[in-house]
Amino acid sequence: MLDCLCPSPRTLACRVVLLDDRELMHEIQDNNTGQALLDVVYRHLDLLETAYFGLRYLDQDNQTHWLDCGKRLRRQLRGSDPHTFYFGVKFYAADPCKLLEEITR
């Protein structure tokens, strides 16, 4: 029987700083994608119009990056726990009046 050459998943402690400076702490497996962590934040905020938001983080060189929703967390994050993310507006709506939810506006 062949064993998988992939490293076994480990749990990451994630701290998400929200727009109002509240913090959300969450543990997630490092083999999940960035979208899985973003979905946790969306559920916490009860946010339905999600296309405008994302998570930023600082790498080891203090460079800011948007978390890539399609890539696994282990491919993007280096260093020790807890990893800090900043929830933010990634795109602005051309006409905010057309947004359905007050929370999105």
C-alpha cells in the first residue's frame, strides 16, 4: 500500500481582526484553502454579499498579501501561530445603492 507523500495536516490558530477592530479566533487545518477561513468569517458576520471582501496578512518580510482563496493555507503561511489576518474591503461597488445588505454598505 502506498502512503501519501503529503505532510499530515496540522492545526493553525488564526486571529482575524474585523473592520470594527473586534477579533475572531479560529483554529483550522492547514490543508484547508483560504476560502475555508474566509467562509468562517462570513458566517460569523452573517455576510451574504461576499465578493467585495478578503483577508490580508503580513509575511515574514512584513509585506502585505491578500489570502488566496484557491490555495491551501500551508502554501501561503509561514511562521508560528497565531497567524493574524485583517478582514478588509478588496473591491468597492460601483454603485453602493445597489448593494442589498446594509452590513455590506
